[in-house]
Amino acid sequence: MEKKNTWETYSSKQLKELEKINAQYRDFLDNGKTERECIDTIVNTIEKSGYRELESLIKEGAALKTGDKVYSVWMNKSIAMFQIGRKPMTDGMNILGAHIDSPRLDVKQNPLYEDGGFAYLDTHYYGGVKKYQWVTIPLAIHGVIVKKDGTCVEINIGENEDDPVFFVSDLLIHLAQEQLEKKAAKVIEGEALDIIVGNKPLLIDKKDKKKDEKEAGKEAVKAGVLDILKETYDIHEEDFVSAELEIVPAGKAREAGFDRSMTLAYGQDDRVCAYTSMQAMLDSDVTDRTMCCILVDKEEIGSVGATGMQSHFFENTMAELLALAGEGTELALRRCLASSRMLSSDVSAAFDPLYAAAFEKKNAAFFGKGIVINKFTGAGGKSGSNDANAEYVGALRAIFDDAKVNWQTAELGKVDVGGGGTIAYIMSLYGMEVIDSGVPVLSMHAPWEVTSKADVYEAKKAYVAFLKNA
């Protein structure tokens, strides 16, 4: 069943809309390279559209009514957005769910050391990465350092043109014969992904009375880095213990190709679906059913932890919301969740002709052919996946076709070749109908991933149609 390339279907008006949403999407990527930055960006955006924080409504004892826009943030890493519908919430909601964490390098709690005249930060990679892809590229440091007194110091180094950048070194080709004989998974070991952060030893100015008694010692380069951190951020080495510092590729999202038809950027899995889901909420009017968008952390490591989908954050938020809506019982909560419908807004693997052997072409996602429906994900015999029922797939077909959304279906590669998971199976535990539906991505989990502008545009259209008509 061949799908038409969506670029061939657009009017000049649609092309302008397409370019506008993709320009906004690139800005979103540039401003949100970590979960915390994404949440800050999202909150600033949605509050301008009238969204109010749930916690403030609870304190006021406010009663929710049709059309109210509400959001709740958890630990600055997850967010749930709601627009209250006309019908009781026990009739169910239409939910979009995506994740805002992406593969990266995390700085360890005791990270700073010196060796061979270099100062390093020791790292532990996060999520599924090909470790060899992270060497010799410009890297930036984003995150927070929280001191014992509770002061939170925000760090963002490497994105501005006059900022320094950081890097992981690699062995020169002339000495790499033994390295090149290793399997790809072992070419770069996890413990070798330490970033170089300095090379100049601390210089003691004898005329500076404040430094008269300071000695650089044997680790003068490390001491030099600590001196810079003290002068710039008023932080000390022990403050790394309570820090969350993420190492990400430095640089802005870029248009790709002579025709500028694609976006090359870090973190598009799954911020491409997070952005289009948020935008769909902002572009949707009041409907019969309450609309919801939940954007969560920790999907790349199994949706665990207090900010992952497996936590009770969403369930607790729903209980509070139902209480304000006058439906605050345990039975109402269960009925609401079981009666809801959801798109697990997560990306799919785009067909790559250079690696065609990994795909089954009839059931692969292609660039420029619209949003992807993955009836199931998982690995091998569908292990670990949510497998949507045929009735729900049929209903989505009607919704997308009626809204003139370009869509396609896919599996995540050949059977027994690989696989992956999303938050869909977690939400299906409530009994709601759930299916994976997102944007195809080329070079997924690489430091720089690629999407088609057309597919981003179609995703937003699809999510609006779903919120309105599911």
C-alpha cells in the first residue's frame, strides 16, 4: 500500500504554515536541550495562552469549569496539561503523551580529575547510545548545581559563539590498528567518555594577596578549573555531589539539504513529538472530552523514577483535577482513565536506504509520508510492547482521513533485528486505548538526528484532529 509523498499535496498556504511551525520547533529545540530547560520553555509558552498552575488552583479552592486550562509540573522534569471539556471527566479524556529526555552523557558525582596535563569530567552515558559517535564533536554542559544552602546555580556553557566547548578525545588513526579491530560496541568504552575541560595549570600571581598562600600543587590544571568555577559560579568541588549536569552536542538546530526540507538537531527523539503535542493543545478549542498532554522524563531508561511515566505523578494529578471538577472519588478516577484514549506520541525509525537490510520495506516509515502509526513496538515476539486493538486503529484511520492528515504505518525494523519501547504499555495498564503515533526519525539516538519538515507538520495536524475527534 504505497503512500504519496506529502510534499506533492501542499498548497502555497500550507507550505508557509509548514515553514512557520518548523522554525518555531527549531527554537524549541535550541531552548530545551535538557528536561529542565524543556519544562521552563513549555511553561513560559503555555502561560501566555492562559494556562494556570494546578497547585495554585488547589490553594484557592477553585472549581474547574468547561474551557479551563490547567497544568502541573513535577520536579521540573515532567508536565501535564489539561483543557477541561464539556462532558464529565469520567467519560474519558483524549491524551497525547511524549517524553522530553534524550540520550546524552551525565557528569558523575565525583567527576573532576587530572591526568597527563588534562583536566577531565568523568561521565556516565544515559540511554541507548553508540558510544563512538560522541568522540571529537563539540559538546556543551547544561544543568544545575545545588549547594548545601539550597542555592541552585544554572549552567549552560557551549551554546553561545563566544563560549568554550568541550570534547571527548579519540585515538589517532596512525596508532589505532588494535582499536579498529574491535567490535563497534567496544571501540569506545563507557569509561573513556570523559570530557576534556582544561589544559592550563593554575598560575599563582605572587602580587595577588588573596592568592599568596595558594598552591597549585601536583594537579595544577584541575586547580585551574576549580579556580574558574569558583570565580564564575561560586561553586566548589564538593558541590558536584548535588549537581545534575548533562553533556549534549553544542550547536543550534539547522535546516538540512539544499532544499531545506529537513531538520538536523540534537534531541529530536522525542522532543519532536513533545513540541507538536504541546502545540496541538494550544491550537485546539474546547471539545466535549477533556484534552490532556503529558510530557515526561526517563523514557530512555525505562520510564523509571519519580519523574518517569511509571511514577504516580499522572495518577495523583488526575485525582487532584477530578476533585476540583467535583468528581473526586477513587471510582471516578478509575472510570476516567479507563475511558480515555491516548496517542503515545513517540518517534519511529525512518527507512534508511544505506541500511535497508535492517528494515522490512513494506512495513517501514518513510520521510515525507506523514505521521507514523506503530500498532506495536517491542522486540522479537512483540516483547514489552502495547499492541493496540483493531477497533482503535480503525477509529484513528477515520479521524486522520477526515482531517486530511497524511499518515503511514510501520514496525520498528525487521522481526528479530531489534526493537524499542515507549510509554504506551504503561498507560494501557489503566485499560485505556493507546497506540504509538509519531514522527519518523533518521539516525535516531545519534548526537544529531534528522526529521522531515513535512512529517513535523503532519504530526501537529494529526494531534489536533485526535484531540478534537477521538
